Amino acid sequence: MIDVISVSNMRKSDEYTIKNKIPSKDLMLSAALGIYNSYKWEGNILIVCGTGNNGGDGYALAKILSENGIKPSLLISSYPKTEDSDYYFNECKRLQIPYFVYTKALLLDGFDIIVDCLLGTGFLGEAEKPISEIIEKINSSGAYVISADINSGLNGDNGLSNLCVKSDLTVSIGTYKTGHFLAKAKDNIGRLTNCDIGITPIEKPYKLIEREDISSLLFVRDNYSNKGTYGYLSIIGGCLDYSGAVRLAQMGACSMRSGAGVVRLCVPKGIAEIVAKSSLEATICPLSQTKNGYIDFKRSEIDKAVNGTRAVCIGMGMGQDGENEEIIKYLLEGYEGVILIDADGLNTLSKMDKSLLSRAKGSILLTPHLKELERLLAIPLSEIEKSPIEYCMSFAKKYGITLLLKGPTTIVTNGEDTYLIDTGCAGMATAGSGDVLSGILGALLASKEERSVIQSVYLGAYINGYAGMIASRELGDISMVASDTALNIAKAIKEIRGN
């Protein structure tokens, strides 16, 4: 696992290191050396420097390049405003490295490499002139672009930006920041790497999941085992008006492909036959329905639906007009396994007393996307986007649950430990992708294998994203659909295990 931290944690850690371990000028030189060692430098090089310490990294890089026989040019937005940055700027002047101050008429054509050292991770808001003009010219230059620490204009905490440098390579300094992964980060960072310069986070970091972290969680199966060994899962959802009944069958298939021993699809009687025709391996449990075709709550039927299972997935395609509240409340108060709530289940939960989560007999997993999280928290989406990890952690800790927030990088937290999973691709932004994820998660949560709930969740998120990436490589981001991800679950698991 790789440490990922907030900008605040980085700032505190940086200050502690400077005060107790490494002088600031030496840290700046180490940062520049890390950038220097991250790329093979050749051709006509321009380093674009801002007025703060990010600009100082650029001046220190220019010094290193010059001392290694490579003469870059410097473009400065204005003169340095920090002591360390000014020190290395003077070093560049001593080495007679050419520099010029930005003017609107300036063109950035003809450079092979442009190094972006304009704004650091502490930048907030939107870039204003002349910085915004420089960013636009960097993006249209045609050069290979390297961003120091983070792309200028990209928020270091949440990855949001209306205008930022689009890099071919971003070299994070010290430790990865959350803004390297969230929101618009993937759309603006080509390749991402980190250089360690001796700064240890002083507050607990988040963890980025790597393949080697989860391969050992996909256990080799014994021959002396049976379907009961690998768990019974119930999937409760669907309604007569919902056109995606087949998706529920697909969820069952995803669960089977992800290792479930038995999957029980619990649906209204009116769609049971349709689902059965699309599902060979899963068993069907028809439930009573209302006049409008939604699931009708009958205690004995729900008991039968979940009997003997270790996990329940609920909410997919249930609609909003049935007796969802009664069903969810009944499960929360009495079911002792793991309850995964998604889709219409989350929309129902947003209208209910959330303290039911705290009093639940079993373990709870919620799997919202941002809009569903907005309804759950009753906080505007625009506010959640600014601090998604903090909001997720706070909600999970308050109610004693595990929460998975879907996005370009998935956030998984139980309020104490937080994990980021950056597998996945743009082609997964399509109807049914959440159903595939729930199917995978349900299987892992139902298993009797020795994994904690949160381990099963970040494992499932990784498998889901990895399968989507395989599908995208074969089909492209425009043409792939959710079932393409589902069809690649087996291949993803095999590759992750390394066999």
C-alpha cells in the first residue's frame, strides 16, 4: 500500500521535517533532484516558475540540469517571493541560465519539454491572469509537459479544477496527495510518479491499494470443499416497471464469477420468470408484490429469502414506490450478516432515520455515487466534492458502517482507515456498472474466507476496476458497456492472482 495524504498533512509534515531534520533549502534541492531523476532530459527545455516554493523547485532543477551539461531556459510569472526560491533563482543567475519574465505576447512554441513549476499543492481557487494565460499556453504548446508535485491549477486535496496544466508526467514530491487521484486528476495527469525526499507524514495517511496488496486475499481453494464453503448470498431488488430485470441476473452471474457458492435472486413474482430465463446458475426466490409490481413486505418471505446467507445486497431496481423502508428496517434490526445497500436502497435510506444504521445487528456497507451521497448526507454535492474523503469518513464513523464512494478513484472507509482504489476507466461511466460492482462485492462479503469486511470491499472495488480496464483495452471507452466489465471478471481475478 502507498501512503496518500491531504495537503494539510503534507504542510504539517513538511514544517516538522524542516524544523527537526532537514533544512528547507536542502529539501528543495532534493525535490529538484527527484524530478531530475524521473525523466531522460534532452532537447530544448523550458522551466516555468511561479513566485512560491514550487517555483523554487524549478530554479533548483535548472541548477541541477545546468551542472549536468544541460542548459534550460526559465520563464517566470514574476520574481520569487520566498527565501528559498530566491536563493535558487540567484544560483541560476550565477550559472547564467537565461530567463525572461512572462508577457502576454510571449509564445511557448519550439520547446521539446516544458516543466510546470507554477503553483503547488497549497493552491486554492481558480488560476487568474497571468497564471491562467501561462497554463493555456503550456497546454497548447505541443511540448512534453512535466508538472512538479502537482499540475498547476489542480486542487491538491480534491482534484477539482476549471483550468489546470495537462501533463504527460507529474512528479509528486514527498508523498502522493489525494488531489493526484480524485475528481479530474486522471483526466489531466498522464503518468504519475513520486519521489521520496525524507518527509514522513505526521498524521495517519490514507492508503492507495496496489495489486500485491490484494493478490493474497484471493485464496487458493481446497478440493475438499463445496458451495457452502464459499457462502450463500441473497440479492433483493427489481420491480415490474424496472427495465433492467436482466441486470439482476447479471449481478448474480457477477457474484458467481467472483466466487459465491450460491446466489439467490429475490424479486417480485411479476418479473421472476424473466429473471429466471436470464440466470442459469442463480436460484430464484419470488416475493409478493404490490398492485404496481413493487416488492410487498412480508416478514416470512424476507426471512426465507435471507435464510442461511452470510450477505444480502438490496436496492438495485427496487424503485421508490414499494415497501422498501419496511424491508430495509427489518433487515437492519434483525439480520446478522453483511448488508450491502445500493441504488434505490440508498435513496430509500436517505429518507429514513439514519440511527438505524448504528443499531444494526449486522455489518453495513453503503455504496453510493456522489449524487446518492448528497441525498444521504443532505449536503450539497458542490460541498461534498470539495472534501469527499472527510465527508465519507465522518459519516462512516458516526454510524459505525463501511462506505464505498464510487468515482474515478474509489474511496473505501470505515471511519478509521481509508483506502483509495484507482483501477477503473472512463468506459465504466455507463448504466449497470454499479450493479456489476455490487455483484462482486456481495460474493466476497458472503464468503467464509478469512477477510475483514473492509478488505473484501477494497478487494472487490479493485477487481471491478481491473475488469473494466481489460474491457476498455479491448473495446475502447466509448463502446464498452457494463456487461463487458462483467465478462472480464474471471480474467481480472486470474491476472491479479498471477496465474
